Amino acid sequence: HAIEPASDADMLMHLLEAKGVTQAELHRATGIPKSTISEVVAGKKAFSRQMIRKLARYFQVDVAVLAANL
């Protein structure tokens, strides 16, 4: 059985938990607005290309990991 790609919300929650950071800390470190981070976590918003680049740099993961749903 094929495994569906994780949603952007699931991926962001996993990365936050794995690194042990809060949404507020992620905002301060990346400049991504708090509201945008909150909307992604709530499943109301998808990653933008700019957000993917910032998150990949911050979490030290390949952009392809975050761009699976583009």
C-alpha cells in the first residue's frame, strides 16, 4: 500500500516537536508571520514556496521534504 504524503500541517507539527520549538520561536527565527504558522498548523493554509525555503533552512531539511504537496 502506498503511503500518502503528510499534510503540510502534519509535517510542520512534526518538525516543531522534533526540534522542540514553539510556533512563536519559529516565527522569531524565520520571520514567518505567527498567523501564517498558526493557519498552516490548523490546516487552513498550505506552504508557499518562500515558506518552504525558510522552513527547510531553519529545520535543516531538503526542500523536497516540504514540497511534496506542491
